[in-house]
Amino acid sequence: MDVYRGIPVYPGVVIGPALPLDTDGFLIPKRSVDPGLVENEIQRLKNALSKAAISVRKNQAEVSSKVGSQFAAILGAHAQMIEDPFLSNEIVTKISSNNFTAEYAVSQVLRQHIKEMEALPKGAMVSRTADLFDIEKQILGQLIEQKQQELGNLTSPVVILAHDLSPNETAKLNKQFVHAFATEAGGRRSHPSILAGAMEIPAVVG
């Protein structure tokens, strides 16, 4: 039997079928459009930002009903960042100046912010970097209309195994069916760890 050691964030002993999750990574190639299609890309971006914010607000409401508004505030901050006009303007500028597709412009802008965060002293910025990755995933998911596995729609008990869980993914976990989760990434102060404790779901990270 293989034994894996990690960081416990909520106690419990659980035995059950494993549900491995894909990384949901997005490979966005550098791609441009004809100048006449730039406005179409900008509109696609605005639609995606709106849908992503609505989705995150829905997750926020679900967490608030489960464990209270204090923990739901994590997702509220994500929604505010998606709705931030400064972010939108940055991406629109990338599209307008370079004729980039909306997907590539989103990836370029957010990865630049992530790179700047990673250059800062480690600590609290680790969770901020994870937040930006999650926001990028939410927006790109709307742009490419990828249907992600709905963790809130499980019908039988599982133990989730993943490289990492975003706050938005953790918010969808149904304690009735998700008996525990284990991730390769994360730490005691990561947002999924905080939410696991609030939702009383046994979890090991790192």
C-alpha cells in the first residue's frame, strides 16, 4: 500500500471510491483576428466577464448559505476582481492594440499580474496568485464554453483527488457526497483549506 503524506486541514478518517479530477489547464495559443473583428472580440470579452461574475456570485451565495458570509467573502472578492473596470480596460487595450483574440488577451494580462505577484516575497501573496489563476480559469471557461465537471451534481459518495481545487470549485462541494478531498498543492492558509474547515470536509493538502 502506498502512503502519501500531506498537510491536514480538517480531521477525519475516510474510506471511499476516488474521483480524480483533471487539472482543467487552458493552453491558449497566440492568435490574432482581422481588424474588422476586433469589436466582436471585445464584445465576447464583456459577455464572458459578465457570465463569469454571475457564476462566482452564485457560488458565493451557496457558500454563504452553507457556512456564512464570512467565508463567502472570499468568492465575493473574486467577483469584484472580475467586475473591476481596470481589469476589463487592460484586456480591451490588449485586444485593440494587437488584434488579439479575447482568450489570448485575458491570458496575457492575468499571467502578467501573476508573474508580478510571484516576484514579491512569499507568504500572503501565494493565495493572491491562486486567486488570479482561478479568475483566469473562470473567464476563459466562459470564453471557450468548456463544460467543467459539476462537483455539485454528484449522486454517490467520493473522495476527490486533484492537483488543486480553486475556491469556486470548493464552494460547489456537497458534503453529503464529497466525504473528503486531497490535493497536491495548497497550504493551511489557502482558500480551499479555509473553506474545507468551514464546511467540515476532511481534507489533506500539499
